[in-house]
Amino acid sequence: MADRIRVSDLEGGENSEVFNGHEHDASVSFFLSHNQPNTGPELHRHPYDEIFIVQEGTVLFTVGDEQVEAGPGDILVVPPNTPHKFLVTSVPHRQVSIHPAARMETEWLE
């Protein structure tokens, strides 16, 4: 049987809600982001891929030494152990950040 989880019941803050897979017997975790302009996480990395799906707005990603601008309909795959961060450059902003792990692991670099 499928579990129905309301977004409004997830942990969240000003910029996102978080789905922690281990709390729902799921093998994947994710963020539902809705950042304000000029906000985003600091430089970090994970021991697994992170997949970003930009639904609205424009986002400037830093992935290793590369900068990538992404907009609605773009998907960005960041390889494991690659330093990355993003900065929202236009709103409204909505994106999904998928972590293929039941428990997210983040090493903050800044």
C-alpha cells in the first residue's frame, strides 16, 4: 500500500521542505526548494549523485570549477563527491533536489 504524505507535513523552512526517506521507509530523499533571489546552499558535496530538476526560475549552479545556468525544464546531475552549490537568480523559484539515499549525507566545504 502506498503512503500518502502531504508536503505541508514535511520539515521545512523559508526556502524548502525536506523529505527524509528513512522517515518514510523510502530509499530516496529530496528537497522541494522555493528560494528567494540570491539565496542557496553553500559549497558542499555528497557521496552519491544529486539530481536537480528546475521547475521555475533561473538558478546559477557551481559544479566543481564550472558554472551552469539552469531554468525551467532543465535537469542537472552532479556526480558523487563533486563540490557544488547554487544561487537563485530569478523568482518565482521551484526545484526538486533528489538524493538517491534514505539518509542524506552532506559535507559542508564553506
